[in-house]
Amino acid sequence: MDEAAANTASHDGKWFWSQRGATMGPVDLDELRRLASSGSLGPSTWVHDPRSASWKQASTVPEIMEVFPAAASGPPPDAVDGVVYCQRCGAKHPAGAAHCSVCSRPFASAPTSAVPISPRVATAVCRASVLANSFVPFLSIVAPAIVWVIGAQSAEIVREAKGSINCHLTMLLATIAAIVVGMVCLIILIGPVLAVLIGFAVWLYGIVVGILGLVALAQEKPFEYPGAIPFFK
């Protein structure tokens, strides 16, 4: 009798689950089991268990885990109907996408190939090279070029390397413009002054963009090199 009462209390509790960044519910345990059996919930879905008043993954709740459908031999659930949803931000993408265009998270279902450098390390090197350009001009562009060659099999790494190189080339173009302005307008005082101001702006730009890029990497946020001319797309 006590066991039956416990089961009833367990089913009557209000359960919640997290889906694409939103909290859904409340529902009872029977409804949550139905959602799991239909594939609407996955083993990694976070659910709020009223019995322990805590969030946990669905795979750790025995009553839910036992009703999950057996793994199919076809495409993964998030690739059905030719689309894939980012499990971090919920953004919708074509099924063949390698990473989320919103938060840059790589998709687990995307085909991966062995590359000698991880995307995170490659991103850190590319963004740090922009910062280094303010102290080692012209030479720092070598770093993203090497990353591009090493990680040529990874679309994510190539995209980051291209962005970094575009940023380097933009700063180089601005530096050349400053030199030209200084030489052409040498006969008047404003020429050298403009050259110095442009050069200082380029120097400061490299520091600010490099720091912002590294901070975005640490916080796992999407980042684009501001003001960079897209020489490589």
C-alpha cells in the first residue's frame, strides 16, 4: 500500500523540462514519459524532478529512461526532415551543417576528420595573432596562415583563419594608407599628423579586436572581426 501511494505521489508531481533554452511544463510524469517515448525528449534533455527539487538529465531518471525508443539505424533525431537544431541555442540549420552559425557550436552529428589542431586552440591562435599585430606587425599574419594550412580539413578552423587573415590584411591596408597620406601630404603639416593618427588607430584596433575575440572565445560566444574587409570569403 505504501509503495502504491509513493508511486501515485511520484506521478502527480509537477515536472518541467528545458527545450531550446526555454523551460516547458508543468506536466506529470506520465506525460513526460509519453514525450520521451515519442522522441520529443532525448536522454540529454534536462528535466526538473519534483521529488528531489533538482534539474537532471532525462537519462538519469529510470522512469523516463526505460521508455526511450531504441536507437534507429537511420539519421539521428535532430537531422530528421533535413534540418538540425543547435542543442545550445536552438537555432535551425540544414542537416549537413558542421557548426551553429549563431553560437559557433560544432554539431556532434557532423562528420569529423582528424586534424592536428583543435578548433578551440586554432581560434585562440588566430585571435591572439590580431592582438600581437600591434606589437609584431606584418609577422603575426603568419600564425593564422599556418592554422589554415594545418586545419584545412576543418571548415570551422578555415573559417576562423580566413577571418583573422582578413583582419590582418585590413590593418595592413590601413597602415599603407597612412604611409601614403604622410608622404603625399608631407609638404603640409596635416599629412604627418594624419599618418600618425591612422597608425595609432590601427594599433589600437588590433589590441581591442584581439582582446574582444579572446573574451568571446572564453565565453563561448559567436564573434566576427569588426571592420575587416572580406578578402577571403
